[in-house]
Amino acid sequence: MEPVASTSPVTNTKAEIQVLMRFFSQDAKIPLQVALPKFKEMREEKLTSVDQLANASVETLQDIFHDFRTVKRIISAAKQKTRKRTYSDCSSVSPAKRVKSGADDEQPTPAAIEHSLTLPSVEVDEEELKKVVMHTNRAPLILAFAVTMLKYTMPNQPLSSRLSLAQALVSANSRTKARSIGLEKGTTAEEDGWGFGQPKMKVMGREVIVMKRWGYDPSERTISLDAPKLESKETVKTELVENPAEDSQSNLLDDAHTQPKTQESIEVQTEPALWGLDLEAMRSSNGSSNSRVHEQAPLGLPIHTAESARSYLLKSFATVQTQEDDKTTPKKKSGAVIDAEKERNLALLLAALDLLYKSWAPVVTKEELDRRSWTWYVHVRPDVASGVAGWGGKGQVKISDILQFKRKG
């Protein structure tokens, strides 16, 4: 395989390698004889620091290490280490210095954040779309379905929220699958009470626990000194409800109207922007205790970041090589060419999904659109082996299979 293009900062320095070696041996408790042979693949996936490992998806690390327990240990250790470092950094700075540095730092506006998350798009004839076949595994396909569906079922949610909610669904499904095939034992974080008191949303028929992002206006292009501070990429500070209302999707709208709003914001925003909570990271960062989260009163709640979901989508849809392609293209492609192909494939997939949802959105309810989405996904997902052998397995996805569900007429 040819090296990744030099424009990507993925080359390990000696210092980076030493840091990773210490992390695997001391923090993650992974033998170096297991970890070291994987450094090349980690470099290709741009996982060259503990921070990047903390934000990596389960599926990406599964493709590298091929062992769910190892992957779980790596992510848990990385998130715990970055969280400790963040807390230590904040604690070691005096309040006066923190105020000064906050004023000096240039903070991205919500509009800039949303723009940075823009997914690739392409204009192509539907007949041409039907010819496209790509190679992927099931998790990113669920992610693509969910992100597109939420554009129609929750149109007021910004892209950052849709990506986070979709990743929360993927994570929950992965946990369920891992338990069903024996890769993971014990109760889930939600079953242990983590996230208690937070509202729930249904995404493709499955409930995910969410957190409201009060004060976040995705169209805002300036930062007011009096405006609420933007959420961080890793964790979001929040106050937990002492007397939580019933966890239901309808409460999101009810709670939204209890907050003071201008007449203009009431007309534009019928519900607050949301984050999908990462309950497993929450439990890992607080030890193995089964105490409910509202009794822990933590400083912040881990979320499924929009950036990691977007990154996972961009690198997950490979081109299927035909015999004709083998004759006309070099056997080895550069990393830049492969990345460009994957980005275009994602754009083609999203275009097909958009055609599907756009055809049904005017004639069925949002609840019905959510319900049908899982059925559509099941019919087009790649075929993989059953049980442990199929965990993380890849196969072909035909765009024509997606478009066959498009509403006729």
C-alpha cells in the first residue's frame, strides 16, 4: 500500500510512538506485542494520539484490532485519560487566568461549526445512480440512513445534532449485537441507570438518550459575550434534573416552551438542538459502579461527537473493483485517490437516500417514516457471515436496491 499523501499529518514521530506505547501498556493494559503491529494501520486511519483514539468509532478500531474486548478497553482508557488531563488542566489554572484566556481565544461560531460538518454532495442522474455498487460494513450504512432520515423527521435539528443522534443509534446497535453473539457480557450502561432523567428520542425505531443544547443557534454568526458558552467537542457541561419528568419524546417539545424565548425564536425553533449521550463512556469515566448518574453529579456528560460520526462516514464506502477496472487502473492507488473515491461514494449514497426520503416525506407521517427506515436498511444492508465471524464484516451495497423503495409516481 502506498503511503498516505503528505498533506495529511499522519506520520508518527518518535515521541508520538513513545506516548502510544505508554498508553497501550500502562493505561489500556494491552500487551505491546499486540499493539505495535497495529501502529501502521492506526497511522493510516489517522489514529496517532490518545485524543484521536478517544474519539475513534468502535467500528474503525474493530477493523484494526479484530477483537471487541480489546477495542472496548482502548476507547475506555483513552477517554478516561483525556478527561483526566482536561480536568487537571482546568484545575491548575487560576480563575483570573481562565477568564483572560477565554476572552483571547477565538471561538468558532455555531454557523462555522455547522459549515465545517457539511457532508459531500453530488448531482447525478438517477439512472446513473442505479449502477453504483460500493463496499462497506453495516454500521456506517445505518449511520447514513439515520442522518438522512433525521433531515426529514426532525428538520429543525442542525447537522451537528443529526450526526450525533445517528451515531448514538449506531453505538447502541453495536452493543446489542455484541451481546447477542457473546462478544460482550453484563448489563448496558442504560440498564444500570446511566442517563436517568435525560429525555429519549426514537431514531429508526430505537430509543436513544439525548441532552438538550439550550442556547445553541446553528445560524448564529457572531458570539455574544453574554451568550451561553458553546459545548466542547468531547464533553458538555450540564445540570441534571433533580425531579426528572417522564422520559418521552413528547417532553422535548413541552420542555422547549418552558425556556424564555423571543417571538422570533419561537417561530423558528420548535425544539432545542440535541446531543446523543455516550452512556458507556459516562459509565467508564465514573468506574464500574452501578449508581445512577443523577446521584453522581458529574461535571460533564460525554456525547457522541458530530466530528467523529462525519469522519466515520467519509472513510467507510469503498469502490468495488470490477475486472474492467483492474485492466484500466493501476493495481495500487494512492491514499489521496482512495479517500477521494470514498468521499464521492458517500455523496452518491446520500443522494440516493435523499431521493428515497424525499419521495415519501410529503405523504406519510414522521413517525411512519422513522418506522419504515429500519425495514429499508435491512433489505439493502451488506450480507455478512452470522455470529462472531460476521462482526465488522463487509459486503456490497447496491444503490439500485435503495432506489427500489422510492415512492412511485
